[in-house]
Amino acid sequence: MMPLATRRLPLEAWGRHLLARLQARADRAAGSRYAFEFLMFGLKQGWACLFGGLMLALLMGTHWLWPVVWPNGAPVARYDFLVVAAVLIQAGMLALRLESWEEARVIFVFHVVGTIMELFKTAHGSWIYPEPSLLRIGAVPLFSGFMYAAVGSYIARIMRIFDIRYRHYPPLWTTWLLAAAIYVNFFAHHWLPDIRIGLFAATMLLFGRGWFYFTPDRVRRKMPFLLGFFLVAVFIWLAENLGTLARAWVYPGQEDGWHPVGLAKLGSWFLLMMISVVLVTLVHRPQAEPDQPGP
């Protein structure tokens, strides 16, 4: 009979076993402990943005490969391929239980919210989708909604993966009012004064005292709420630059050649982040961090 120690462990148990061995090695010196914790933070971040990372890889990959594989014209439009691929990725994540059905429903709402904004913004010339496709609504290919869904997926998954809890989270009704005002302003500023500065001020007023607590490895860490989500907005802005480099969509002035997306878009992504955070609270209600000494 095969010894117990050499039997094949289930994948999850094997992963925990490997992690424990790596942690034991890292504990031999303070420097290695911090290095391992930083490594785990990066790995968990990458795992949390799995859907967005795969979509970004598809944007870049199809941009480079489509003309090479089909120099005389592809049998399937690139945008349509991206729609089908996004659906398959989402289905796979649900089948593998990487996302719950409750999270998927909220992500779908974010998909719809994003698509409505896309229809409005493209109609007003804020950006364009330069390639033809069949799976589209007006000027908006359906894959675009999945880019917003990727943000929602990241927020939902990171809450679980890092066991995020809060201190000084504002009353939920105030966050809903803020999210509604942010969303309306994305449309209304085309005719009415842009109240973005006021929205930033309201966000700071509501969340400025807040901290979120998370576990990259074994020790609980903390970060100001606003700083954490500003950093996330920076990474989304970087991903947007890659998306426009792949000509998945094009801003005015990029028709004749790519150039980086302006830093002003950081503010837009930060505000959009707040909408996604509020939507995810439908599934993951903000939980208070227990009162205990921090790291």
C-alpha cells in the first residue's frame, strides 16, 4: 500500500502544503519573510485580476496575430472573436468556481452599466471602435462591456482573496448616492457643468477616514482606502494604454498614430472604481475589521 505521505493530495491541499513549506523557508530571515510577503501580494493581485488579465492578453494578441494569420482578411472579425472568448472565460471561471453566481450577477450589472455608457460616449465622439464586427449595438462592439466587467470581477475577487475588511466605512446609503451622482455626471457633463471636482471632494469626505485591512500572506496589513483604490486606478489606466495600443478602441487624436492616454483619465477611472466598489457591496457587504493591534 502506498504510504500516506506519498499519496497524491487534492490540488487545493497540495497548494496549502507547498505554501507552508515556502513560508517555513522564508521565515529563516526577516528579509526573506518580507520578500516572500511581497511576492504573495503580487501573486494574489494577479490572481484577482485573472479575467482582466486574460482579456488584455487577448486584445494584444489578436492585434498582432490577426494580420499575420489572415493577411487577406480574417473569416471572423476580431471584435466578434473577443466577445466569444470573453463569454468562454466567464463561463470557465464559473465552472471552476473562481467566481460565484452572486458575483457574476453583479458583474453582469456592471457590464450593462458600462455598455450603456459606451453607447452614449461613442455617440458623442469620446472614443471610437475602428474595426467592423457583427456582435455590436450601434457603434459599440459587445466585447467592450466585458472590459467594465473585468473591473467588477477584480473588485469582487480581491475582496475574498485578501479577506478585505474595513474601518470607518461610510453608511451604505451615502455610497449609493455618491455612485449614482458619479454615473449621472459621466452623461450630464456634456450639457451641464462638470461636477467632477465636487465628486472627488465628496469621495474624500466619505472615505477619507477609512482604512482597509488585507492579508497578503499571514500578517494583516492596512492601507488608506483612497490610496488603495487610486493605485488600482493607476493600473487600470496602464491597461487602458495597452488597450489603445492594440487599437481595441481609439481616442480622438489617436487615429493617425498611438500616443499615451492623458493622465486626466486617471480621475475618470478613480470615479468609475467607486461605482464598481459600491456595486460589489451587493455581494460582499463591507465587514468591519476587529479591534486589535495592527502590524
